[in-house]
Amino acid sequence: MSAGDRAPIVEVPARPPERDPEIAAGRYTWEQFVPVGDWLARELLIPADGDTEPRVEALGSSYVSLPLG
């Protein structure tokens, strides 16, 4: 029936994972990872173009440098 577009199809999102109570309570160890070798990388944050106003949709992921003082 679905091949003939005669059956309704319902998609249900998966449930979010349950929070680990130990992590939520702050009981965990932090291990810093520093890669060794010649790794390729890109900047995650790029300064905004100062000539144009940012779009409202992009305000949550935009930043500008703050002056010192």
C-alpha cells in the first residue's frame, strides 16, 4: 500500500539519551586531548564581516571581538 501512496506513514523521533547521573552530578574525570603530528585543521569561529549587518537567524552563532578595557 505504501508503494501506491495509499498508506499513511508516521515518523516518530527517537527519544533523547538518558542523562548519566554521575556526569550530571559532576563526578567525572577530564582528559585533555592534544594531537601529535602535522594535523590539518580549520578555524571553528571566523570573525564576522564588519561591512554588513548580521542576519537575525545567524546571531546565535556569530561573534565580534570585544575591545580591551
